[in-house]
Amino acid sequence: MTDLAEDYRGAGFGGHLDFGERPVLVVVDVVRAYFDRGSPLYAGVEATLASVLRVIGMARRARLPIFFTCVRYSNGGLDGGVFYRKVPSLGVFDEGSPLGEFASGIEPHPGEFVITKQYASAFFGTSLAATLTSLTADTVIITGLTTSGCVRASTLDAMQYGFIPYVVRDAVGDRDSRPHEANLFDLAAKYAEVVSESAIAGLIESRAGWSAYAHQATPKREESTR
């Protein structure tokens, strides 16, 4: 692993992205499907959930804008296209399935955003990028599930839309440590900063209250276009 890290550094990967002045938190797909042992998507990521909840608490105390994503399909998954056909277990997110609901403890507060999506990235087919731009956000703190899937896709799109991605290592998870670690390595090398929960705590505290728009009284729900 040391040789691999040295090889990547020697090839010019692994530059540093400074944490911005206007961060938001994105919680990707922390839903029951990954925690219910009867679900085909059960991932054994209970420790990840605990970390996600702590990071949400940090962001709320700092009054940062918070976005939660979830997946929902119309019956039969026609709005899921090729993705739905490739991964049959996505049927657990058909409309009305309890497995698509947020996991215990993940309850968006008034003034926080809920984005419903059909594909891996939190940005694809949703208004997330436009909302972040309207808020003048410059940094996206990314937590959630799964590291090799929707977290990775959302991180790449955050970077490609011009937002600085900070992935919280403790607060993302996958069903196996091998894709988890491989994807964190690759994200850190090419697309994002990958930091610990303790590191993000200090960064969040340093940007407390930047957004006057955060935590207003009216809940915000953003649905993707079908």
C-alpha cells in the first residue's frame, strides 16, 4: 500500500483542496434498506450510521445547510432506466416500500432539504447543483452510503459542478471493506479530500453560521423530475 501511495504521488495525484468558506452537508441515502437484515442491500454499516448522526449534529449546531437524499421509483422502475435493470435489488426503493425510508435517527428538520433521486449521483436529474449555487455554497461535505456507489457518484459530480468535495471517512460505508477502501483511495487521489470525523468537526465549527438561509421555518423538499 505504501508503494501504491508513492506511485500515485509520483504520478502527480493527490493534490490538496482547501476547505471553502461556505460548506453544506449532504447525507447520501442513509435509508432502511442498508440496515434491515431482511433487505438484499443490507450492508452491516451500523458504525457508519453512528458517525453520520454525529456529523449531522455538528452541522446543525453550526447552522449549515443540510441536504438528505433518498431513492424512489414508480412501480416497475421505469424511471430507473438501465440502472434499475442492471441492479434488480433497487426494487426495494419502489414507491411505498418501507426500505426506502430514512434510517432510525435520520429525520430531516424544518428548513433542511430532502432530494429524491433515481440514479446514483445526488446531482443527476435533481436540482441540487442549482440550489447549492443559489446558496453560494462552495464546499460539499459528503456522508452516507455506499462508498463505491452513490457516495462516489455524488462526489465526482460535486467536483465536476465546481464544488469542493470533502468525504468523511468514518461517515461513509459499504458492504465490504475492499471496495470501500479502494474507492476512498481513488477519491482522495483524484477528486476530493477524504478526512476523518474529528477533522471535519473542526472545519465545520470554523464555518458556523455562514448561511443566513439555513434552517428557516419552512421545510424544503426537492423532487427530481420524472
